[in-house]
Amino acid sequence: MKLNYKNCGILPLLLVLVLSSCKKETDFIYGVTDIDIQKPDANKPNVKSTFTFISIAYSDLFGTTISQAQLVDLQTAYASFGDQRFIEQMIIKNFLNDGGVDIPLQSEMNADVEQFIKDSYVKFFNRLPNEFELWHIENEIAADPTLTPELIYFAMMTSNEYRYY
Amino acid sequence: MQRRGFIKKAALATAGAFAAPYILPSGRLFAATGSRIANHVVLCLFAGGVRNFESMQKAEGNLMPFTLTGNESINPQIIGGMDALPSPSGQRLQQQGTLFKEFRFAQGPTGHFSGHSTALTGQYVLGDLNIKQRPTYPTVFEYYRKHNSPSMSALNAWWVANTLGPYPALNFSQYPGYGAEFGANFIQPGSIISIPGYNSLGDPKNFEAAQLDKVKSLRQFMDNNFSSNYTPGDAGITNIEEEAILIENYINNSFDEAVAGQYDNPWGVGNSMNGDMYNVFFAEQIIKQFKPELTVVNMQDIDVCHTNFTGYCNNIRKSDYALAHLWQTIQATPGMANDTILISVPEHGRNEEPNTILDAYGKYALDHNSDEVSRQIFCLVVGPPDKVVQNQVISTVTGESVDVVPTIAKVLGFHNDIPGGMLSGTSLDQAFI
């Protein structure tokens, strides 16, 4: 077997490339909270407990932790009626009527509808919307100027998926 | 021949499909044929553990003057512990129906949840009782909603409990084929129509109908995308949307009325109004509002007897007054009047021997530990004269707690539709015309 010395200059270059490809990757941290993005319908087999549902719903709407006293009152109200979906809707309606609730303005939503939908899905469902969901809700918003962020929040927080984790 | 046979079978199958009866939502063929005795049943659990000595045998005097005939005066030793209540007038409840004076809670532990579970399932709890779990046998609500024809919505079945604890679990069972889909609306009014309840739920965002339609449409889209994970019943029972609106209006109106002070002294008895009376009051509001076909309401303040015998006697009087008030309300409610059977029964009794706790009037307290006396109770069936035998007292040992569910099923006409072997008792036919 003969060596072709004309190509000998390429060998060091290949060696450098191989060695550099084995270099350990550096982890950069940008100060952004990690978000576990999951596929829709995947890995959500559990129903939230009363405690979890109320605590998360409060945090999602007010951006802060619910007080212990308010949590106890809400848990009692929750346990006092057998149709949990019904009582969840009443709880969310009361949250939405509170002056301290943190909901984007309609103008903010309209400025970037796609981002609003993505943010909302991550906030409430802990995942990004799939293409179909994004397309459908974008169309709904585009077709109906009375569809407010508040109504979209209300729909998401009273959906079945919001009750699961 | 094979082809001819296939065509023949196909033709028969097609004809059968057209001739087959409609399959009801309950999965049952044909509409029920059982005739009803009445269109409404109210079961009032005179619970908390009532001993026949103090109720039927009047050992401390007639503590139930609205229910029982007789003017036996209350034992002077405890009279100082009795709160003021109105005096009865007109017919007593026992005169408007049939009284089983020697009813029995025959088996199982004489515990409150065990007794409630037996009254609502028609099965004694003989094994280990887990109060964190739903009953292992279907409740009367599930039998009613599954087997009654036509199938009735949850608005027709209510379980009005005086406390939380394990009692919310009694509105449906874990029995396969039954469950939340056929459960009752559970409500604990004392918790929800309260200051904490008002603070939590009393100031809702009011959306326009068109806005709610948009929300519904979006939610349906989201629910469809999540359908593979969702299991019906995970959120308890479900009211259909139109009826959920009615319930929400009812709760909001109740908040308004409570804030306006209308619930401060609703029966005009002042400070005598106890938790049991309030629970019956709220059951009456539900009866007036929704006219349910099946309502169960309980009282349990009688259980102070563990430490306060005189307080127990006082609360028997209040439960007696509340029971009569309930019947008056039923008879004053169009759609319920003359078409309702009221059944009242304690869940169990109390021990023959007292414990060591003495009250302020020198009377020893009583527990309930499954001795023979704690199994001795009564059962009262009240109804219109053309349906219930009037002024009948059955003084021999007759009837058991497990007979209550079959009796309700008989009254509402679905008794024959309950699969064989599910119920261990029999209906109290002696009470009916």
C-alpha cells in the first residue's frame, strides 16, 4: 500500500478537528428559569389536589403566593360542594374580579398574539402549544376582537388540562 | 347456501336494529315499568346517635313533641338546660304516617359514618371502614340516577350534610358501573354559605352570556385536545351547564340574603337555632328552589351526648322541631306538597351504660360502642293519606337500617331495576297504602 504524500497536510487538520469535537461542552446559564416543555397530553396523569389547584391558580393570576388564611377558606369552600368543576369556576371568577389580578392588556396581546398564546400555554399548561393549537387560537383572536386575554385565561383555567399535572 | 344464510342473518339484524328499543343512557333497555308511590322522597337522618330510651320511650319526658303524641313533661332535673322552642299545634308527625318504634341498626359498628353509609347504601359496613374512601356499594343517589327512567340530572338528587369530614364522600361510591356519573349534588351549607365562603366566592366576575359562549367554545377546543388524559368523574359529579347556572344563581342569591341578614334568625327561634336547624333550613331552601326528587339531609348535634347528656336531650328537641319544620316546608312547596314521602331515622343509638362524664345537671353522658341498646332506633315514614298509612305505630321489632334504600327505590319506582343481590334489605311495605 502506497502513501500519497501529496495529502499529508490534511492530516494535522483532521486531527485538530477530531480533538476539538471531543472537547467538553461549556454550560452557559443566562439566569432564565428552566421550563420543562412537554408534549400536549403527555405525562399528565394526575389530578391536582385541592391545595395544589388553589395555590397554583392564585400564583398564576396574582404572581404571588396565597396567604394561609385565604387558602384555608378556599379549601373549605372547595370541599363544600360536590361538583368540583363548578366550584373551580366560581373560585376563578372571584380571582378574576380581584383588583390585584395580573392579566395582559388586550393591546399587549394584539401586539404579539403568537407570543401571548405561547406564554399563556406555558403559564397554565406548562408546555408550548402545538402548531394546531397555536393556529386555532390565533384565528379565534383574529376573528373576534371581543376575545380578551381575560376570557382566554378563564377558558384555560377552567379546562380539564389545568386540573392535571 | 352460505351466501343465502349471510343475507338472511343480515336482514334479521337490520330488522332487529329498527325494532330494538332505545338504549337508555344508563345502558338499560326499555323504560322503567315500576310505578311510583310518590315523585319525591326526603330522607332526614335524625343522626348523631339517638337512644330509644330518650326518643321513643320518653325516659326524660316527651323530647319530640312535634313528632310524638303525648304530653309527658320533661324531667325537672334537666329542664333548666332546655332552650325555648315553639309549642306544637295540630297533628304530630307520627299521626301523619307510620312509626316503627323498634327499628334496628342490626350490624356493623355503631359509628356515625358507618351508620350514614348504611342508610345511604343499603348495606351494613362489616369489614374495615376507611373514612377516606367512598362507599364500596352504590349509594341511593346512584341507584336513582342510574335506574330511574327517564334518567334524571344531578339537580334532582341532593345530599345536604351538616359537616364536612368524611361526609362529602357519600354522594357517590367507588362501585364499578356507578360512581360520579350518577352521584348527587353534595353541599355543606354551613361552610359555603358562611363568612369564609362569602369571602372566597361571594364576589365573582360577571360575564355576559356571549362572553361565556366564547369561553365555552375555547374550553371545548382545549378539552378535546386533552381528551386522552381526562377521565370522567375526576372532578366529582358534573352538573350540565344550564343547571350549573341555576345552582350558581342559587348560591349567589343565598350570599345576598345572608348579607342582608335574612339568615340571622330564619325560623324566629332566636338563639335556640343550632347547626342542625340551620342545615335543615338550607335543605328547605334547596327543596323550594329545585324541588328535587331525592333529597337527603342530616342532623348530628345530638352527638354532644358524649360529654353532655342534658345538651343531648335539648338537641333532640331541636331536631324534632327541625323535622316538623321540614315537613311543613315540603307541604307548603308547590310540586312537593302531597307528592312527597318523608323518612326520618337515626343512624344508630347509644349505649345502655353511661360513661363517667357528669353534666351540669347531674346526668352522665353516653357513648355508642355497638352494644344492643345502641342498635335500637326508630324510623318514621310520613306522607299523604292516600300513599302512607296514617297514625300507625309498629311497636314490635320491625325493619332495619338497610331497608331505607329499598324503600326509597320502591317509592320512586326503580326498585325492580336494581340488579339482584345489590341490596340486602327490603322495602318497608307496611307503611304504604
